[in-house]
Amino acid sequence: MILKTAGGSPHFNIALEEALLEESAEHGITVARLWVNPDSIIVGYTSDVGREVNIEQASAEGVPVVRRISGGGAVFHDLGNVNVSVYIPRRLGVDEAYALVTSIILKTLHRLGIEGRVENGNDVAVGPWKVSGSAAAIRARATLAHATLLLTTDPSKIRRLVIPQLHRVERGEVTPVKYNPNSLERITGERMEVWQAARLLEESVKHVLGEPENVGHDILQEAVVRARELCKTKYSQKEFWSPLGLGTCREPQVAPITSPSHVL
């Protein structure tokens, strides 16, 4: 099943990531999700928020910070960025999980006539710029792998809100691309809307995962109910998951993609 979700608060959208991972494990289903978040900073499970986020600036701009269940560092989401998440009902290795989502991004770029490459295992670069980052949450019975794709996001806003961990470059742990984000619009000079990218991502998901299996409406509703509870009791309430204060649980529209035109 390939889902699209539009709207919703960052706290609910991140809760839905955990809910769909649990549904994948319980029902043995493979699910992909194409989605967008309003302005927000999404930090990794082990992220040190004080080191990775410009908290003063985020507070001044009213940008919420939400912790996700996957690893990796802080990333900025806005409506100029589209996310792709894949939930696989088995335990994958970290490298295998990264390869899964980076291949979806690479195939999407190829469809646009853009040459991309993988750097640092979980980044996709075009020239000297990072256009996509990915992370994974690996459980005993299921794996979540998700990636961003910067379409029109202003990179100066990312730099203003997310603190680059340049000591990792100095130590040789990662290449400079890791902290050099840019949007496809600024790289190519051509604007691409989210719905256009979503169509291409949908085709890339099918190429990598195969044609989506049919999943009952009950399972989808079950995931939403689960996410609703996770958001209310965890992601919007607990300081660990919502470091800058209480969040909101505004629900997105959630629906399976049933035709090529039925995207974000």
C-alpha cells in the first residue's frame, strides 16, 4: 500500500511513523508513505537537541521540535520538502535500510534527468549539495526507513535553525556534503511542486518495492487510531519527544493512492 498524508501537525505526523511501523509488524504488510510537514525541526532518537538545534531561533520563529524514533541528526521540514517513508515487515540491516530509501530518491532524480549519488551511506547529493537525508528505525519484526527530498526549501532557513556538526567533518567521519543542504529548485533553476515530485516518487517506490499490495481500510484506520493515542500521550506531551513544549495533534488527511493522479 502507498499512502499519501497531507496536512496535520508535526507531532501527529511523527506519531504516525511509529504507528505504521507497528502495523507493518503486526499484519506483515509493506507500506510506503508520501507526506509533508509544516515548518518543524525533526531530531533523531539520540540527538542532543541543545547541540543540534538553534533553540533560541526556533522558539523565536515558533518552529516546533519533535523527536522521531529513528536515528540520525536534526533535519528541517517545511512544505517545500517531501518525505518518503517505507515500512517493511522484517528486520533489515542498517545499510540495507539506507539502500532502500536512497535508491528511491536516486531513481526519482534520474527521472528528472538529474545525476545524484549516495554519500555518507544515508545522504543523496547533487554536485556539492545534499538534497536528501535518510534515517532508519529497526525493530525485531519490522523496519522503518525514511528520507527527505528538498524541492523548494530555502537552505538559509535550515542553516539558521539546524546547527551543523562540523566536528564530524574535521574528524573524517562524514564528508562536507552532510552539512551543505540545497533544494532542487536552486540547483536546477526549475521549480517542482510537491504533487509533481510525489508522482515521481510513487513510480520510484513501485520500481523498488514492486506493485503495492491491497490493504484493508480497517488496518489504515487502526494506524490512525494508534497514532492519535501516541500523539496525545507521548509526542505532544513528553519533554523528551517535544523538547520546546507541548505540541498539537492536528490530524492529516490519510488515504491510499489509488491512481497516478491521486497524490499530494
